[in-house]
Amino acid sequence: MRILQLFSSAMVLSLLFVLVGGGGGGGGGENAGGGSADAVTLARDGASTVYTETAALSNLTGYDPYIHAYYHPASNRTFLFLYTNYTGGITTGTFNEIFEMHFGTSSPGVYTVGIGSTFMAYSRQLPSLVVPVSSGTITVTSYGAVGERIEGVYSGVSGTRTLSGSFSVTREANSP
């Protein structure tokens, strides 16, 4: 139980790091390269929803969903986040669901959850426990420069929930 509490605390700190210092404000609508809006397909136990970021706001308030991805050179990891029904400020925001993935390096490939820095997690609204994916893969088919697309598919098991889907997200500026 203590491990789950520590993990939950670490996930909340990770969330605050991401919202305060990691990545920008989404890039809803057209990306810098003239492509399509950011989208993540999230299937939970077979029920699939496509989340497309369409807000064209200069801050986080009002994004539904809020999707962002960036590379963090210090950890040599790429982070991708999906928040559904996001409202509020940078550190006081609320959301209905969070789905996140991290994978080592910044190039296309197949990444196995639990090996190296590859990680996926899913949760309903905080403060509920963010449940890490215990087994799964992330297949990155395209990894563009800043302003271009990161695309691929994923699958895994989070608690008793089976997750799968795809992503096509504009890569934001590297996080310091």
C-alpha cells in the first residue's frame, strides 16, 4: 500500500512539473507545419473515443481536451499527455481523465512498457490513484522536429482496464 501512496505522490508531482514547466499550451487547431489538430484515440475496454484538441487559446483554460507532447533532453524522454474536460489554471486545473505516456529517446520505434524509461498510465479525476500500465507497447511511427508530428499507436493494461489507441500530436518545444 505504501508503494502505491508513494507512486501516487510521484505522479501528482510529475503532473505539476508538466503543467508548470514542461511543454507549452497545446497547439490546438492547425499545427505550425499546417497539419491537422492534435488527436488521441483512447479505447478503454473496447469503448473508443477520439479526443481532438480544437481550442485556439493562449493558455490552458478551456482546452477540452488538452493534449501536449514534448521532448525532455535532461531525461532523454518524450512525454505525451491527454487531459479530458480540462478547466482552470496551470496548477489549480481540474480534469475528468488523464492519460500519459513517456518513452525513451526521440525517434520512431517500438517501446515496451516497463523497460527503460517507457511508461504509460491512466486515471479518472485526481486525487484518485493514477494506475500505471503493467504491460504494453508504444509504437512510434513518426517523430518530427518541434512543430511537426509525433504519431503512433499504443496498447496496454492499467489495473483491470485494457487501453489501446493512436496519437497524432504536434511536438512542442523541448522542456528545459
